[in-house]
Amino acid sequence: MLESAAQREVEERLVANYIMARFMSGGVVGTAGTQWMVFADRYGAASRQCLQLDHLYRLGLDAALPDTANPVSHGNRVPPSLCSYTYPEHMKAKADEKNARAMKQPQRATSFSLSGTGSSQMVKLAKSSESLLGKLWHNVLCSPSGELTGVHLDPDLSRATWPRCREARSGTPAFDNRYVERWTGLYTEYARRERELRGERGEGTPIEKDDPYWESYRELIAEYRALLFEHHSPWDVVMNPQELYAEVAAIYEVCYNAARLQVQRRRTIENEQEGAASSSASASASAPRQYGTGHIKFPWRIATEQLTEMKEKARRLAEGGARLGNSSHGDGVLHPM
């Protein structure tokens, strides 16, 4: 009987701890994730602030609270020194979301929050730094209307900079274009499946965080990420990534060229409608926001780490970085190892 009672007590404690860890850590996870993006843009992902926020994020996501009787004392909080209310421009959507919540709940300005700061302080925007996301924002997504008006294909992430490994078939279309042909088909399939997940909601339509769409979307992204790595061994991914980089560069070109074509079609339609004032007014009223951005998001969803590495290595080579040594063989392309 004593054993049964002790077992029930342990089970109840585990369930209570799980519920508290699951529903009380959300503030820490959300705040730490957002602030990591802010400080990474300002100081870099390897900065002291980002490392501290990464630690808090992981604790909030995975750690179970040890005491059900007094859970607040054990809750991890984001200290005020790691909470900035100045977001970079490319985080405008998050800033708007936070400001909207602050305006709805002004009475909570001095209330307790897991971040350790007032929860309704307004966020302001500042010019993005020279980070990769900041450059993407300014080159692609910073039109006043929020629509995609131009697509910049970064040469540092292209196949010209990251060709396939040298083999006897190098220089032949059947060899060099294999990844482009593969991902043209795979991305077409992905776009169709993602549209089916959205249903009647257009590309620019906001979707609530608790919508079942997101769970299905994450599974879809994980599936295509697995397809990217299925022909690359773990050793090659880390020690000899040139062939992986070549495939990532092909995905990048396929998706960015698709976005470019979509923008061109959009401009053609708008030019045809300029003559008719009534139709022009109705077209501008129904134009989707960030038209075509779904294309350029895909490579960053499945290969963020690889694209960042490729950009960094290309930058270091261009600056004559000593750490790259003899990675350039004088042929104008990069050889990671």
C-alpha cells in the first residue's frame, strides 16, 4: 500500500512538473528567441549576449521545474540587460505584433513577466546592421508597401562560386545541372503541397500561431531538409561540404529565379491595369503583401546553416582572410576543404 501511494505521488509530481514546464516556459522561450535575433543583428551570433540568451532558451524549452509547490522561484527569467526594445528593421513584423499587444494591455506595464521587464513597453525600429538578414531586408523586402519589388541573386551563394566537385563529367550539362533539375521538380512539388496546407488563405495572409497549419508546415520542411542531406554523408557535411554547398547553391538559384519570374509577372499585370482607373484601384486594394516571398524563404528554411557558411567563407576570401589559406586554387571558385 505504501509503495502504491508513493508511486502515485511520483506520477502526480511528474505530470504537474510537465504541465508547468510546458505552459510556464513559453514566455522565456519566446522572449529569449526574439531577443537573440535582436542581439545577433547588433553584435553577432557569437556575442556574449547571444550565448546567454541561447542558454536561457534551451532551459526554458527543455528543463522541467523541480518544485511544484513553489514554481515561480524556479522559473528562468530573461534579465533586463538582455531585453532590448529597439528591433532591427527586418523584424518589423515582430515589433508590430508586440506593440499591438502592448496597446491592448497598457495596464500590465508594471506587472510581473517571465522576461523580468514591463510587458507593454513599446518597441521601436532601428536601421539593420551589416548582418546577412539586414542586407536581405534592404535588398529585397524593404519596399514601402511591403511587397516584393526586386530579387537580388547573391553571387556569393550561386553555383558559379560553389560548383560541384571536380570529376571527369565536370563541365557537362548532365553533370553540372543535375541538382538544378532535381530541385526544380522538388520545389514545384513543395509549393503545391504548401498551398494545399494554406487552403483558401493567400500567401500574405497571417496565420495564428496555434493554427494546425504550423505543425504540418514544420513536418513538410523537415521532409525536404532530409531530401537535401540524403546523398551527403555526415562526414562530408562537416569535413568536405563542397558537394553539399553545390546542391544548396542550386536550390538557392531555383527559388530566387522563381521569385524573380513571379515579380516580373506581377509587374506586367500592374502595367496592363494602369490604363483603367477603376480596375487599378481594385487591384491595388486586393494586392497580397510580400508577394512572392515564399520562394526565397524556402532555401533558408532547409539550409540556413549552409547558406550562412557559404556567405561567410566567400566574404573571408574576398577580404583576403588569412584563415582560408590556400582554399582558392586560382580558378575563381571556392574549395572549402
